[in-house]
Amino acid sequence: MTGALILIGLALLGAPLFVVIALSALLGFTATDTDLMAVAVEFYRLAEMPILLAIPLFTFAGYLLSESGAPARLVELSEALLGWMPGGLAVVALVACALMTAFTGASGVTIVALGALLYPALKQAGYPENFNLGLLTSAGSLGVLFAPALPLILYAVVVQQMGMGEPFTVDDMFTAGLLPGLLMISLMAAYSMWVGRGRPPTPFRWERARRALWRARWELPLPILVLGGIYSGLFAVSEAAAVTALYVLVVEVLILREIPLGRLPAVIRESMTLVGAILVILGLSLASTNYLIDAEVPERLFGWINAHVSDPLAFLILLNLFLLVLGTLLDVFSALMIVVPLVVPVALGYGIDPVHLGIVFLANMQIGYFTPPVGMNLFIASHRFGKPVLQLYRATLPFFFILLGAVLIITYWPALSLGLLGRG
């Protein structure tokens, strides 16, 4: 009890997350007379996970793309191909934000990188201001379910280390996130088309499309490198990450020269700061998870929940509510490493597939990014666009309810996530 109070006190005082996790593991192992070398052993286990190579490589590639002219070319290409639709520019914003977040793994980066391009364009096209603010704030997190987003990789790593449920791979998570991610984009696109129905669309011109395709010729192979390489069996995920990072580095620094060599060390430092934080928390979380499993905490938690909730559907409703609140308080990386080890054993007890659970988890966290009162994207967007947070609360409400409906569909229609895997 004293240990728990100490941990809560440290968290409230603003102690770094890795300190709280490390102390919880150390206190737990001390209480059970387990050698504290167990924590160091868990860090060593990180070195034995080849899949973890993908995290720094994909992150570096994503940061390079965000620093280059790729976002502008991506918007130009999307507008040339989709601008003819009713609400075409809004649909362009959705697609561009989703692709950007998928590669950077961070919705805040997407809002900062694309906001300066898309917000003035939407305003000039005559869209309502609150619609523009709500669209960009909520669309910033849409790419979390698309490969090669880091949360998909991390979820697979954390669950694999627990050794529970039917085995699955990172590739399975990439495949499972495809249809749910498209569902979310489609519902938001339908609403955007309805809002933009009275505005004249941009006529489709082959010349403009060819010019945009030519300007984006170096970025277009990226999805083929990542997805084509992985699903064809040509690359493992870590190998695809290495090829992607090398390709982006050569293109943006040596061929297009949009990132000066003098700027490269700063980009490396910024991207690896995020990676370092993730790996430190992951290593300590693995140690904490081992203690929880040894102490049978998940089993006792399942027994308590099962005594009050017998229906899997009721459990999923409560899980969705919990994750929505969690998403406003923690970033997706911290939530994955702290909460997944507790939630997965309980969900398995209700017969929920771990892959489906992962997609439900990430879909909820995606919404939590802009859920009032403390969703992280609300404050990033407030700073980026110079608008009061209260205005962003109102602006994001329609998108919140649209995506909440999508989350409910994803939750109660497992085949949407598992159908392509043959597990539904």
C-alpha cells in the first residue's frame, strides 16, 4: 500500500513516466524477494528483438519526410487526384494527414507539418472555420491504424513478449488495421463531402495530375517499398524499415537536397529522442509486466471484473469508455506499454482475439488525442492555429461522434479487423 502511494505521489508531482514504471518494478520484485537483476535482464531482452530495429528506422524516415517538401507535394498530389469531388479539398486533408501520421507515428507532427498548408487552403475555399479546425485537429491522428505506424509495431511487440493468446506478427497488425482505418476515413470523408456539397469542386485536369505525379515521383514508391516488400515476403518488417530510411535519406538529402547536411544532425537528434524515450519505457515496462504476471495481477483483475461483468459485449463497452479517458491522459506509446499488459489477459479471458483487441485499443486512443478536456491534439492545434482551446472543443465535436461511431463498429464487428487474416 505504501509503495502504491509513493508511485501515485511521484506521478502527481510530475516525475518522468519511466521513473514511475521502474520504481513499480523494483518495489514489486523487492516485495517478492526477486533478484533486481531481473530489470536489467529485461533491458537485455530488447537487444534480442530484431523487430525493434524498425522503430528508429521508420521514425527517422518519418521525421525526414516531415522536414522536407514531401508534405506540400503530398497535398498537391491529393488535390490534383481528389479535388474534383464534392468537398474534395477536405477529403484531400484527410488522406494527406492519414499518410503523414502513418509514417511519422506522431499526430502532433502531422498537425504542425500540414496545418500551415491545409488550414489557409480550406479557409480560402470557403469552408467554415470551425469545420477546418475540427477536421485538421481530428485528422491528425487518423494514420495510427495504417502501416508502418509505430503503435501497431509496439502493440505486437508488447503482446508477443507476454506469450499469451494466439500468436500473431507485426504484419498481421498492419493487415488488420487496413479496413478499420479506411472505415474511419470514409465516414469522415462522407461528412466532409456533405459540408462541402455547395462549393464548386476543382475540375479534374490531366495536365495538373501529371504535373503533381511527376513532382511526387520520389515519394510514390514509398508505400510500395513498405507494404509491397513486406506482404510479398521480399522484406521482413525491420528490413523494410532499413530500405525506407535509406531511400528517404538519399532522396531528400542527396537528390532533392531539401534537407541540408547541416540540418541532418538536428533531425537525427529529434527523431532519436522520441525513439530513446520509447525504448526506455518499453524496457522498464517489460520488467514491470513480468512482475505483474508473476504476482498473478491480471488473473485477479479478470476474476474481479468477471464477477461483475459476465458478458463480453458489456466488457467491451466498459473497455471503450476506459480507453477514451485514457487517451486524453496518456500518449499512445505510454498507454501501450502500461495498460496493454493488464488489459490483454482480461480480454483473452472473455475470448477476445488479441489482434482485434489491438485495433480497438488503437482506434480508441486515436480519438482520445482530441477528446476534451485534455486531449493532446487540442493543445497542439490551439498553439498551431492560434485559436482558443474552447473553440477547438466545439470544432472537434462532430468528428468525435463520427469516429466514436466508427469505433463501435470496429469493436462489435471483429471480422472488419480479422477478415483479411482469416481469423474472423
